[in-house]
Amino acid sequence: MFAKCFVSFLVFFAIVSSVFTIGDEDIRCTAKSCKDAVCDEVPDKCKSNETNAGVYLLSPDICNCCKYCLVNLVEGEPCSVGDPSNGKHKSICGPGLMCNVEKDGETDGTCQKMNSPCASAQQIYDNKRELGYLGSMEARPSCDDDGFYSAYRCIPGQNCFCQLPNGTRIFGDANYNTITDYMTCGCSTAYHAAIEILGRELHPHEHFRCAADGSFDRLQCIHEKCLCVDSLDGAPTFPNNPLVDIKLITNETLKCYSSNNTGEYYKKCEKEYMEIHKEVENKKSKHSYSLVLGYSYPNCDMDGTFAAVQENKTHKYCVDKEGSILTEPLEKTASTAAMKSLLANMNCKCARAKLIMSTTEKPLCLKNGNYDSIQCRRGICRCVDENGNQKCSTDDKKCEEVDESQKSKLKCT
Ligand SMILES: *[C@@H]1O[C@H](CO)[C@@H](O)[C@H](O)[C@H]1NC(C)=O
Ligand SMILES: *[C@@H]1O[C@H](CO)[C@@H](O)[C@H](O)[C@H]1NC(C)=O
Ligand SMILES: *[C@@H]1O[C@H](CO)[C@@H](O)[C@H](O)[C@H]1NC(C)=O
Ligand SMILES: *[C@@H]1O[C@H](CO)[C@@H](O)[C@H](O)[C@H]1NC(C)=O
Ligand SMILES: *[C@@H]1O[C@H](CO)[C@@H](O)[C@H](O)[C@H]1NC(C)=O
């Protein structure tokens, strides 16, 4: 019950917020309103070509007439955490920095590096670059202005994937070479916020459906009622239109519907899942069981397609989004330690990344679809982590890379 309320709440919230943003044309501001406005000069630093010199914002006057730019302060410069009575702010600490005051209650301090895992990871990267210790494929971690990990991370030449503010990879990825815009990962991030509150995974009909890149699927059906939403924030695109019954969705009733089959919303994996779910719920209510055993649900992703790792009673294997097998199924009864480890750690991330990559330089995958910890490209070999990202053993040594002929000397852990 709580889950249902929560989802409805999400939808409701989306509808309410979109009504406000649609109506944001202010009748007090006409073309003439700004004619006599007296504007402060934009600071020189903002006009320079330096990266991160400043941030342009809407000016804090009714019709946003002026150009308004906050200068980004650099490390060590004096700053103020300010109080609202102090008037317009003219500067803020630049990206990765925060205003550090000596004592509680004081407002003046200096800009200091943020002490967050992402900011520290950036610092380590920058130090290594200075010392010439970087690996040739190592990418700089990207943090948001608050020092958390950005919504997504890219492995050059391979793929970009969504991540949580703490840097944990979540659902949603795209081909590195064809990504044209930034990824928001808004849908997969919202899902994780929801399970954080509920404390359990959600069934396909309980959450927003995501697109493959972690944004919102433009068509959403919740409790058999459907509507079109914005792919970036999930807000309804036609908030005043009535919801359409799931059996009646066509490209005429809902502009965002792209299938030829009326009423077809659920994808193959979701459909299998929902059928089993219905059966289990029926058994539960008929016999008042609290738990029904013997059913195994397919493992669906947030976009309604098959998740990469699937298993049945006897085997574990990697599949593509349609459920077609990608790697030879591994028997669960395997007895050797090596096989047991392959089974236990199976993530199929390499097998899946290969599918979306358009280049011919594909990564080398293990039998369980994971990345081989040694990857070679153009004759040079390096160690990688489970996402195919270059991994270097220590921070105070040059990142180890060897000639392909020396491959066996590389020790990756
Ligand atoms: C900024 O770059 C533009 C074109 O790249 C150049 O014409 C201009 O002089 C530069 N301005 C400054 C302040 O360096
Ligand atoms: C990041 O956050 C998620 C969800 O809160 C949690 O499950 C995961 O363990 C965290 N990862 C790290 C590295 O802290
Ligand atoms: C809806 O789909 C039908 C059949 O595929 C097509 O003939 C029709 O033009 C489509 N209508 C719109 C509004 O796209
Ligand atoms: C709809 O049908 C047309 C013609 O039969 C086909 O070309 C098109 O790919 C179909 N669209 C979808 C989304 O299945
Ligand atoms: C499990 O899946 C594998 C691969 O599709 C198949 O060969 C095997 O027969 C299945 N086992 C059962 C018990 O369904």
C-alpha cells in the first residue's frame, strides 16, 4: 500500500511541478520592462576566456533584466557564507571548493577544497598527472558543484554510465562515441531514491519506466493509466490531458506512443514478470499465504528489458535486452574454484558494453561476461576494474602499462 502511495505521490509531484513551470511567463514583464533598468557592470573576470571564471545566473530582479554573473573564487581566496540581508552576492567558491569558516556562527572564511570522496579522487588524479603517473586510459572523475560524483561517468571509446552521488554505478548507459548530449540519469536516480525510502526493490508496475540511458521513458503507465512525460525530469508533457487507459493507448491517443499495437505497453521481460507476479498474488490471497515459493521471476531492468544476468535452476548466463543468450550458460553445479568464482561474480558488464560499442576495438570478456582484468589496446596492456575503467595499483607509482608481449608480467588484482 505504501508503495502505491509513493508512486502516486511521485506522479502527483511531477504534475504539480510542471504546472508551475509551464505558467512561468510573468505578466509583469513585457518587452518594455527592461528599457530603463540600471544594471551593474558584469565583473571583468566573468568576461575572460579562463575556464570556470564565473557562473551566469538569472539576475535577482523581477524581470531578470540584467546580466548577472558570480565570479568563481579560487582556493585560498576570502569568501562569505553570507546572510540574506547582505544584498547581492558577487562571488562564490569555484567548482570543488567550499567556503570554510573557522568557527561556527562566523560568516567569513576562505575557499578550501571540498573534502568529499569525489573531490579527493580528483585531487589524486591531478597529483598523478603532475608527476606523470597517470595511465593512458585513466579518466578524471567528474564531480558536481557540491563535490558529489556527477550523474554519469564515461570510459573513453567504450561507454558512459549512470552513477549515484557516491560513485556507485547504477542502471543506464550509452555508447561513448554517439552520445550527443549530456545524460541526466534522472529516472534511475529517482528509482534509487525510492528504494532507499521503501527498503525493497520495486515491481515493474510500481515505478517510472526508464529509457536505456537512465532518463525517463516518454510513455508511462501507472496503475493501468498512461501519459506522456518529459524524458529529462519525468514531468507530464501535456498536464491538462486526461490519462489514457492502458488498453486504449495508440499513437493517436498518446503522441509519445510509438508501437503499432494498441495497448502494448509492457515489454517482454516486464510481461513475463507481471504474469508470474499476478499468479503469486492470486495464490497469496486465495490461501492467505504470506509467502509463495517455487516461482522465479525474470530479472528485468528499469527500462523493462531483460537485465544482463539471468539464471534458472541449473544455469547462470548473460543475455541482451531482448533476453537472447550472449555467453555460454554456466552450470551452477560447477565444482572447480575458478568456475565457482566466475559464477559468484558474474556481472555481464563486458558482454553488454561490447553490444553498444560501435568501434572495432572491443574489450576482452571472460566466460562469465565480465571484463578480463587485463585489457590491451593498440599493443599496450593495462589493468581495468569491473566497469572497464583503467585501474592503477598505487597512487605513488607510475601506472603500470606493458607491451602486449609482456602481458603476463602485468599483475592486476
Ligand atoms: C577570448 O577568445 C576570443 C576568441 O577565441 C578572442 O577573440 C578574445 O580576444 C579572447 N578574450 C580574452 C579576454 O582573452
Ligand atoms: C552508495 O549508495 C548506495 C545507496 O545508498 C549504497 O547501496 C552503496 O553501497 C553506496 N556505495 C558506496 C561506495 O558507498
Ligand atoms: C499511427 O499509426 C498508424 C499505423 O502505423 C499510421 O498510419 C498513422 O499515420 C499514425 N498516426 C500518427 C498521428 O502518427
Ligand atoms: C509499425 O509498422 C510499420 C509498417 O508495418 C513498421 O515499418 C514500423 O517499424 C512499425 N513500428 C514499430 C514501432 O513497431
Ligand atoms: C536454464 O537455461 C539454460 C540456458 O537457456 C538451458 O539450457 C537450461 O535447460 C535451463 N534449465 C532449466 C531447468 O530450465
